[in-house]
Amino acid sequence: MADFVMVPVPEEIVPRVQQYLRWNLTRPVQEGHFEHDEAARFLESLDDQARRFLLAVADASVEATKLSVADAAAATECSELEALGLMMTLNVDVQRFGTVPLGLVHRQPVEGADGSRGGPVYELNMRAEIARLVLAADRGRARAT
């Protein structure tokens, strides 16, 4: 039996595949992961802006699309600095519920057509299983109200 399998990936989707692998295959599911009831209680503890932000990050993560900090800020009607602060605050606050941090800010270097490097773009992401749980808890919360 082979220890690995090589699969050709079209160049235009390499970043999405790398993102998926980074978040879903690089480490085992850790102890202390969210349970549905804990996710629902956590969502209930958030204000509207923080909940919208978390749901935007979760939705992008489930869809395996890149979500820049700028796009998350626009979806949440806040500045990019506030969006970064929201991610940090949510990661700290969720620890009261006995789970691992929800999301990650990933620095993506930008390369121009001429090979020059521009300023980096910062993207937000979370593990797919956590994102699905957050979205399911929100759907349950919405049905209950």
C-alpha cells in the first residue's frame, strides 16, 4: 500500500486545494471541539455584529472560498482593523466553552504579473467541521426564534 497518492490539480484551483488541505488534513481533530449545544450557546452570547462576522467566516470556510479581511469587514460593516479584532476576540471568548479557537488569519503574499511582490492580503478561515457546526447552530437558533 502506498504512503501517499499524487493527484493532479488544475492551477486555477491550487489555492483552494491548499487551503482545504491546510485546514482539514494537516492535524487530527483535537480534544475540546465544539458540540452543537455549546455552539448554540456561544452564538447566543454574541452581539449582532460578531455573529454576522462569525457566520461570514463560517460560510466562506464551508464553501472553501477565500475570505479576505476586507470582505469580512464589508459584510460586517466594520473596518478591517475591527474585523481582525473580532476574530481575536471570538477566538478568546470561545475558550469559555471549552473549545479550540474558531478561526485563523492567514497572510497571503501578493505577486504582480511582473514578479514583483506587493503588500500581503490577509484572509480568514476556519476548519470546515467547526464552520458546519456554527452554521447548523445558527440555523437552529433561527428556527427557535
